[in-house]
Amino acid sequence: MKAIEIHGSTGDSTILVGESIRSLKKYAPLERMVVITDENVRRHYQKDFPSCEVIEIGSGEKVKTLESVKEIYQRLIEIEADRSSFIVGIGGGVVCDITGFVASTYMRGVAFGFVSTTLLSQVDASVGGKNGVNLGGYKNMVGVFNQPQFVICDINLLKTLPEKELLSGFAEIVKHAVIGDPHLFSYIQENYKKGFLLDTGVIKKLVSDSIVIKSSIVNRDEKEKGERRKLNFGHTFGHAIEKTTGISHGEAVSAGMVIASRLSRQMGYLSMEETEKIEILLKKLRLPARLQIDHGRVIDALGKDKKRNRVSINFVLLKAIGHAFVKEISINELGEAIRDF
Ligand SMILES: NC(=O)c1ccc[n+]([C@@H]2O[C@H](COP(=O)([O-])OP(=O)(O)OC[C@H]3O[C@@H](n4cnc5c(N)ncnc54)[C@H](O)[C@@H]3O)[C@@H](O)[C@H]2O)c1
Ligand SMILES: [Zn+2]
């Protein structure tokens, strides 16, 4: 097992890679524990849950709403949860984002932790202390920064994950390698086949190296004033593509990373060789490098950020694999750039 520390303004968080869901009672008081989970995770893993109150939500992005939050608050009142309770979210990014928000606001905040059950949430969503829900069609519109006391990343839970979800996790792992660690990039190139087969050693390394990259950025810039923006690599176009095509987050981010790499190439920052390396690796990971997109709609979506219209974006570019930087680019310039792809 490997433990990685995050030092947030609200407290410290320990991320435990390779720990088991069955050890949950070592990290939180069983007699005061309340579990929040989703229907799929409960179906697969209730046998491993501690014997305590369980609150179940549906599943998927559609349940990441204030309505779900309200239902959970009401249930917490019914079971007489109070400030001495300990709330544990067992699930993917949706469950963790909702749980962190509920726990941070119920009775002005109770202690919480996560058992992260998807590859995406292990490497990304449950790391960094952002918790929240969507509102009126806008993602993560309402939320808080607050660190969970612990995150258990149990690699064994990934065995039941649908392939599409696994690929989304791989896209974020590539993102972390590309922005911060050329050695991890080479490791993925050499070991991705074992990764697909969920080889324990390979997955543990991919998950923990990924978390080290994200957590060290978060430790330097928890509130996203500067460096944390690098974690949006591939996501500016990714989100716009996801919104306009309806493809999965991981696929859209993959295409977004290819666009951002090519733009870095076009602007003279990244070598042709490394631009191609990124594209080749994503293809090997069965992620798309190119997509048919409606340029007009994508540019339109790009200009809208949480209801505001914007004229320029803090865009993440690459100088090399492992070296990202942020540059303000106008929407017009980005529009021109993707027309050429
Ligand atoms: N807070 C952050 O910093 C942050 C970062 C990245 C993403 N996110 C959020 O994370 C969410 C996406 O997370 P996700 O990809 O984990 O999606 P998810 O939580 O919806 O899980 C994906 C699907 O897999 C199922 N599932 C979960 N664990 C399983 C398991 N072990 N076996 C079988 N099925 C399982 C779920 O029920 C769901 O159907 C988005 O809402 C996104 O905004 C947050
Ligand atoms: Zn993402």
C-alpha cells in the first residue's frame, strides 16, 4: 500500500493506494458511520460494506443535483446523524462529489472520507478536495473546497468496471503524464496492455503516480489560482466536444488533448515527434485522436463558461511531454486553430 498526503486549507487528506474496502473500519468509527453509495456500487459490493446505515442514490451524472443532496439531508435527519457522524462515500466521481458536498454542509460540516471505485475517481475526482453538484445544465456550478480525511483506492474494485469507464480513467492518467511526468508517459507506452488486463502492479503504479502528480499540484495551488489550471489540459476543447457530441468524457478529453498538443506544435512550442507520440499512445489506448465535430458549435460552447460569455481562455499548452504551461488565448484564435485540423 502507498499513502500520499494532501495538505489542504481545510485539513489534510491521506490517499491510500492499494488499501482494501474491507479495512474501512481502520480509518473511521464504525458506530457513527453513514455510507453514501450508488445503485451499481451497492449491487456489486454491499457484501464488503461495513454494517452501518447506507444511503443509496441512483447512478450517473443525472443524479449529481441539489435534489439528490436534499434527499440525502432528509435521510440524514431521519437517522439522526449529527456532527459526530462520519460520512463515507463509496463510489465513483458522482458519489464522491455529492458526498463531499453533503458532508461539508450538513450541520455546517461533518467528517468524511471516500472509497473510490472507478479508475477516473481514483486518479482524479476523489483527489484534490473539490466537491459539488451540477445546476441548470451547468457542471459543478455549486460546491466547496474541502478535503476528505482519507481516500481508499481499492484496485480490486476496478474488476467490475465497464470498459468505457476504464478508458475514461486512462485518458486522465495520460493527461497527468503529459502535463507532469515523462517517465510515467514512457511507462504507459510500455505497459498499457497489462493495464487493460488490470495487472495489479501496473494499475497500482499508474494510479499512484497519477495521484502524486495531481496532489503535488494541488498542494501548491489548492484553489486554482494558477498552476492547478494545468489539470485542465485537453479539457477546454474536451468539455466543448462532450457537450456538443454527447460522447463520453474520456473520449472527448482524448480528442481535446490531441487538439491542445497540435496547437502547441502549431505555435512552435512542442516538437512534431512528441505531438505524434501523444496521438499514437491515445490510439493504442482505444481513445479517439480525431472526431467529426461541428466547428461552429464547439467554438460556441467554448465561449460559454458557467453562463458567462468569455472572449479569452487560460489555455493549457505543452513545451514537452511532462511540461505544461498556461497561456491566455482568445476564443477567435482558438476558433481559427481548430478550423485547420
Ligand atoms: N471533484 C473533482 O475534482 C473531479 C474531477 C474529475 C471528475 N469529477 C467528477 O466525477 C464524475 C465522473 O466520475 P466517474 O467517471 O467515476 O463516474 P460515475 O461516478 O458516474 O461512475 C461511472 C459508472 O460506473 C459505475 N461504477 C462505479 N464504480 C463501479 C465499480 N467498481 N464497478 C462497476 N460499476 C461501477 C457507476 O454506478 C456509474 O454507472 C463527474 O461528475 C465529474 O464532474 C470530479
Ligand atoms: Zn476530466
